[in-house]
Amino acid sequence: MIHRRHTLGLLAAAVIAPSRVFANVAPQRSEIRDDLAKRFADVGTVGTFVGYKTDDCLIIASDKDRSGQAFLPASTFKIPNSLIALETGVVEDPDKDVFKWDGVKRSIEAWNRDHTLRSAIAASVVPVYQEIARRIGAERMQKYVDLFEYGNRNIGGGIDQFWLTGEMRIDPIQQIDFVDRLRRGVLPIAKRSQDLVRDILPVTKAGDATIRAKSGLLGAELGRPSLGWLVGWAEKGGAQTVFALNLDVSEPRHIADRMKVAQQCLTDIGAI
């Protein structure tokens, strides 16, 4: 597993011990690339990008500070929430189990209808995932957050709020740690649950590459977005690169800039 020191500044000088996450590979190398930071400045914001090139055992980051800073996960928590829902039986089939719209009209139109797990993760439907969390319950949620070693493991602040406004925090290195284990199917849960969540992750095509990733937008459900996430992995040929990006959303256009900047950074490091 990546060292839990929460700062990539230490990564540049430290040898990261291979363990569960990076089993049977050489110790990781790391690089700080200032040209990646310029991608955020070019769109008028600040943020961070971290990529893990799995074949090269190479971690590349845009900076040494924000890359280790922890934030609320926002809707990137839909990835573990989906896994836990499937593992506990709260959702049996991601295409057949239906979550009925509660009839409350919300500003995001795609939320105002019935959803399956697959459609809910695609439209990032916060109310559906809040209902899923309530059905999972605090005891089971804590159990699986601990099993996943997800972020700071703190679900304080309400069972349907902890990843939105509560005590949960996760940094880009921890995001990559978790997503990489899902990518390889080595999380301590059933293979079926992991296979299904990999399958329902939103897909974006970029030339001959495929990006499987989940976005997050802090404050989206309140109509006051402030920080955007994008976490996942890119596949090109046989090569795969796990990545995590976040940026400040000071203008509405920065919401779309998450994927734009991610693709630019992935191109810059030769991942797509």
C-alpha cells in the first residue's frame, strides 16, 4: 500500500514499500512535473493531478503539496458506496433494481426520475446514493470503509451526508490506492461486486484510449459547487494508468474542465 503520510511531497524522496496494492512489483518511483500544474492555470483555476503508470511503477504528480491534501470525496464516494450496496445485498442487480424518484423536484433534471444503480452512477444521483447509504446503515458502512482503508475512514456527520458535508476526507494518493485495488479486483469483497462496479463506471473515449472514471462535485446538490474531482483509470492498448484529479470550481466552466484537464495531463504523461 502507498504510505499513509498523506503528502506526495514525501513520495519524491521516499522509497514506497510494495505491499497489497503494488504486490509483486518493484518499489515505486515518483516524479513532480511542473508542466502538469500549468494545465490548471491555463483554464484559470488551481488543482492537482496524480497518475500512477502501472507498467512502469511510476507515480507522476503536478505538485508536491496539494497532491497530498485531503478533501471531502463528494460523489467519488459513489464507487465504494456501489461496492458496499452490492456486497450487502442492498442492490442485487445494477440494471434491474429500481430506486423510485421521491417526487422532490431538484435543480439537476436527471435526478428527477427513477434510477437503477447503473443509471444513478452515470447521472451521479445524490438522492439515490443517500438512500443506498441509509439502507446500508452506519454499522455496515463503517465495516466496509475500514475494510477498504478508504480515506480517513470517518463516517461522522450523518449516514447520508458524511461524504458530502461530514467528516470523511481523502487525498489523491488514497484515491489512487483505492481505485487501483478495484481495477485489479483485489479489494476484500466478492469478485462479482468488483466486476459489476468496474462495469458500471462511466466510460469516456479519448482517441484509441478508454477512460473509466467517476466525477465528484462538492456542493453540487446545494447548487454551490466549489471543488471538482475525477478519479479512475485510463486504458490504452495493454497499458493502464490510474489517476486522481481535483480542482477548485470558481466558475461554472470549471466543471467541464475536470475531464479536459485530466485528458491533457494523461496525454502529457503518455497514458493516452
